Amino acid sequence: PELELALFRALGRKGSVSFVRSVLEAEDTLTKLATHIMESAQKIATADAATGEELNDKFAAGGGIVMSFGGRSDYFNGLEPRVGSPKPRLLEAMAQEHCGSADSNAEWTTGNYGIATTAFKEFCLVSWEVIDELRGPDKKSFPQDWRDAAEKMVRFKDNNRPDSWPIETKNTEHPRSEERTK
């Protein structure tokens, strides 16, 4: 950067348009620039979506939802006025929101994989492998507060714990479908 700055200062003091033109011509800059412009134009011409608006239209056409945005004051106020203060006991709050709320067992189907699921199932499938490990034979290798949190969450486990991941009905050829645990 310092060398470039010195070059531009010298150019501004002693240079000329003809000098800049001669350097650009000697380096065949016009051909390089034209090539780069054409490559970029070809990428844009063949892209599914090249602008933010086109990306949004593509998302909306795929069954997306219409979103609304607030003003500057909403941005600078943050999320707290809308969703409340964060709970200081994160794991317990997550368990409560996913497993103990009024809509925890309300079934919905994901748009991307066609999986029928609930917040309760999603939370259990993701978290219980970790909780089982925290309660397993090697539990002494984990901090006590982690083990205590796992024990508090056991009340959600035994009665309604899902045994396996839901079956995908879309994008079933994706390698992810073979990498499921349990």
C-alpha cells in the first residue's frame, strides 16, 4: 500500500494522461479488462439469480414467506423489545421453549426436506445424544454443571423421546440422509 501510494502521488505530481495511457497499452490492460468484463457478464447471464432482488424472487417462488422489515429505530433497539430479555440459563431456556411450550408438539413440515416434525422432536433428536453421553459411563470426564443440566432435562426424555430421525420425502439423494445417527 505504501509503494502504491507513493506511485500515485508521483503520478499526480509529474505524470500525464499520455504516460498513463502508454503504461496501460504496454501491459495490454484493455484486453485484460475486456476479458474480465466479458467473463463476469457471462456469469451474470447464466446465473439463476444475479441480484438481491432476483435472489429474493427465487426464494419467494420456492414457497418462501413474505418478510417485513422495521425502521432504523427497530434496528438500533435490537431484539429485546420484540422477544424479551435472554434467559440466563440457556440450556434450560432452550429445553423449555422446545419441549414445554404450548406449540412444542404442533406438527409442521419442513419445506426443504419434507420432514413432518415438531419443536419437541427436533430438540430431542439434536440434544439427547449429548445428554446421553453426559450421563453415560464416561460422565466423570465432563464438568459437573454440564452433568447437572443433563439430569434436569431427563424429565423430557423418557416418556416421549423420539427413537429416530423423521423420514425425508424431498432431496433424498443427498448424502446427509445416509449420515443420520441412531
